[in-house]
Amino acid sequence: MILVLHSILRWLVLFGGLAATGLAFQAWRGQPWTPLHKRANLIYLIALDTQFLVGLAQWLASPLVAQARENMGAAMRDPQLRFFTVEHPTYALLALGAMHVGYGIAKRAGTNLTQHRNAFFAFAASLAFLFGAIPWPFRVVGRALWP
């Protein structure tokens, strides 16, 4: 159940992140900071927070991760165990950190230009980490795009 929720939430996070990043980029090019920008940023923030918490619950309950924790040396030599035990949660945590730091900096920036520029770079960094965290089907550790 948690795995299905985590897989479905991935799409909300990705689309929310793309929307927030795209709006920040457009606004950086001349639009004022509007309620639409704040709403897109909050959707991305809330979706990413929820995704992280669901993922953490899944990580703690995962038999795959439990197997890896029994022998971390062997797990680091297995691409799938290493990815889901270490790489996936690390990238997710980096994405979460970039999003929160960027959102906070953008909120406190003095001018619209600075707000949008800061938000764009933070959200873009967050998305880059997310794209690295996803087990895309073409990767060795790949999973299906939909549960």
C-alpha cells in the first residue's frame, strides 16, 4: 500500500516541481510575484514533504532495506540494494533540503527579481536531485512508471 502511494505521489511531486520551477523562470523574466507563484511553490513543498514522509515509512518497513542493513558491505556491491538503501533516500533528502532552503530564501528576498531567481535555482536543483532519486525503468534499478 505504501509503495503504491509513494509511486503515485511521485507524479504529483514531479508535476508540482516542474510547475513551480517553470513559473519561477517565467517570473524571473519579468512577472511580479503573484498568489499563483506562492500556490505552486506550496503545492510542490507540501507534495515533496508528504512524499518524503511516505518514503521514510516505506524505507523503515522495507524488507529489501532490512536485508541490506544486515550486511552493508555486501549491499554496497549490489546496485539495487545500494540504490534503495542509500542513494534513493540521500537524493530525496537533498531535494527536500534544496526545496525548503530555496523557498525560505525566495520568501525573504527583497525584490521580485531576486525572489524568482532564487526560487528558480533552488527548485531546479531540487528537481535535479529528484530525477536522480527516481528508479526510472531504463536504469539498472528501474521500476515501472505506474504502480
